[in-house]
Amino acid sequence: MFPYLQVMDKTSTENFFGLIIAMYSFGQIISSPLVGYWSNKTHDTKSCLYYGLATMFFGNVLYFFAGIIPFQKKYVILVARFITGFGSSNVSLLKAYATAASTGSDRSKAIAYVTGALALGMLTGPGLQLFFTPLGPRGIKLATNLFLNIYTAPAFMACSINIFGALLIYFFFIERTIGVADKKKIKETGVALPPFDTVAIIVCYITRFCQMFIITNLES
């Protein structure tokens, strides 16, 4: 991304590139609680997933067309990454749904599938960029200041994946939350759910923070 940033705007620095990397996570930080609240209130995971994919699609489109937008390019890329991060909140939503859609006996397996898919995406995503290397920095000229090249082709592929993901949700995603206790049944049986373990949650937060801190540091 940094070579693309320098091609788009010669005034870009390493510090500004670090800010661009941070904006993705910043957008995710803001969006994740909002999407979680939306999903809990409406009990509609599918709409939230559509929202996330559509937002990421728009962010990737903005990134792809940064060269022809009549504004300072580095700020266009900054906003594009923020929007993409804002839409990526559906990652946490998928984990939450995997928990709600599974029972205690198979919950570990469900979470493992979701986590494994995320890891597979992080592994194959950068690897697929090798296929765009032959395009080079110039690539194929589509319009004035707009090229399909080694820098913009990944954004084009990301848009295609966003559309493919939306189609998968539309045709195959059936929302079932068998792992969530019904409030009416709880009142009828008189069984009270224990409070969540605050200490365990804090430990999970800190562990996840350390993990993502290291990954982002290596990425930048």
C-alpha cells in the first residue's frame, strides 16, 4: 500500500502511512459496538452482514478510484481505509453468530470454523497478490489517471469478493440462534442465567489487543 500511496501523493510520509493503517482499526472500533447493538435489538444478523459487505465494497471502490477523485489523494486513501474498516465489523458479528447458532457441545467447533476461515483469508489474501505482480505499476490504463495495476487490482478483487459474499448470504444463510436462551422460557422455568465473567472478558480483550498489536506492527 505504501508504494501506491507514494505514487498517488508524493508528499506522503511513513507517519501518514501509519495513520492510514490505524484508520482501518479505528473504523472497526467505532462500528463493531454499533453493529452489535443493532443486531441485538433487531435480532437480524443478515441485514447487519449486508451492511458490512456494502460498506467494505464502497471503501474498496473509493480506494480503486482514488486516482481520478479531484481531492488530495492521500486523504482519499485515508477515508477509504476508514470506511473499509467500518464495514469490517461484520467479522465480530460472525463470531457472535457462531456462538448463538451452536450448542454447548459443538460451540468450540463452530468458533474454530470461523476463526479458521479468518486465518485462511489472512493467509491466501496476500498470497493472491502475486498474481497481480505481472501487471506492474502501470498496468492497464482504464481512463485518465485510472489504472488496473499491481496496486489497484487487489481492491478490484476485494469488491468482487464482497459481492460474492453477499450472494452467499442471500442464497445460503439461514439464521438460527439455537444457542440463545428464550426469555419467556427463562421466566416460566425460573432458571436465572449467571452473570458473565468480567475478569475473563478483560483477559480476552487484553490478549486480543496484544495479538492484533503485533500483527499490525508487522504489517506496517
